[in-house]
Amino acid sequence: MTPCPLTIDRIMTVMEAAFDPAYGEAWNRRQVNDALAMPSTHALVLNANGEPIEGSSHNGRDSIPAGFVLTRFAADEEELLLIAVAPEMRGRGLGEKLMQHFFDMAKSRGVNRIFLEMRRGNPAVHLYRKVGFEPIGQRPNYYRLSNGERIDAITFGRSL
Ligand SMILES: CC(C)(COP(=O)(O)OP(=O)(O)OC[C@H]1O[C@@H](n2cnc3c(N)ncnc32)[C@H](O)[C@@H]1OP(=O)(O)O)[C@@H](O)C(=O)NCCC(=O)NCCS
């Protein structure tokens, strides 16, 4: 399956602005393209009003990407791979809206358990806790930063 190039453009616009390079968490275009080429991977992009931007819509401001979520489905579980909101759009509930869309989409695929992994200390934990994720495990020293520092990965889960 060939992913929609416009969707990838929108994701990359947010990706390039949203992630702190110190942690190496942002994906490049190739990684996003390869992930979306798999039928198990899903993406959703929202505009500043929290509305999904789909396909080739060109409606001025309504088609400016403000946030996205990327997820991967396996059996009856779905993993949140990445979530991001453009820095100037944060703190307005878009992260929560992206999560709500993720929950709804996963439920519609028959999923009853969702999970995600984050580096210890990522402030995104406030959002994860707020929408009902609980820590379920950790991998000590899992991530390696460009300066050589190691950081634990924490796994969070939630039932739908
Ligand atoms: C994490 C992220 C998606 C949150 O997006 P957002 O649109 O600001 O989130 P919301 O406005 O929906 O916030 C939801 C709740 O989480 C809290 N929250 C979100 N980010 C927070 C932060 N950095 N520090 C403290 N609280 C935070 C909000 O205060 C809000 O709670 P409240 O309503 O009780 O105040 C955004 O900060 C981001 O893109 N970060 C960089 C990318 C990243 O690290 N993604 C996670 C790993 S893939």
C-alpha cells in the first residue's frame, strides 16, 4: 500500500517542530513512509480546531496540521507509536483530542487494550495519566541519547 504523500507532509511538518532533538525521538520521512506502508499502522492528523484533516483537502487554515498520532495494531492490542502537537498549539486540549480519536479508532477495530512506551521524565506523562494510562513496566537504560546518556523506558497500558 502506498501511503498518501500529503498525509506524510502534514505529519512531517508537525514532527520537525515538535520533538526536542536532544532525545532523537523524531522519525524521518522514510520511517513514517515505511510505517504507513504497513496495513497495521494508522495515522491521524488534526488541525488547530481539533478536526481531522483527510486526503487532499485544501481548505486554507483548516488544512494546516497542528498535531498527529501514529499507531500500530496487532491482534486485539494497539500501540501508540508517536503523538505530537506543534509547540505553538500546545495546552489547548489537542493532545487529549488526539488520544480520544486514537481510543475511538482502536475500539472500532475491536481493540480492548492499548499501550505506549515513553522515556522516563517525558512531560507527556501528564497527558498519558490524564487520559487513563497506568504504568505497567519498565526497561532500564533502554534509550541511548546522542551524548551517551541512558534513560529508562516506561510502558503504560490502558483498557478500552
Ligand atoms: C505531549 C503533547 C502531545 C501534549 O500535547 P498538548 O496539546 O499540549 O496536550 P493537552 O493540551 O491536550 O494537555 C492535556 C493535559 O496534559 C497536560 N500536559 C500536557 N503537556 C504537559 C507538559 N509538558 N507539562 C505539564 N502538563 C502537561 C496538560 O496540562 C493537560 O492537563 P490539564 O487539562 O489538567 O491542564 C505535546 O506536549 C508534544 O507534542 N510533545 C512533544 C512530543 C512528545 O514528546 N510526544 C510524546 C512522545 S511520542
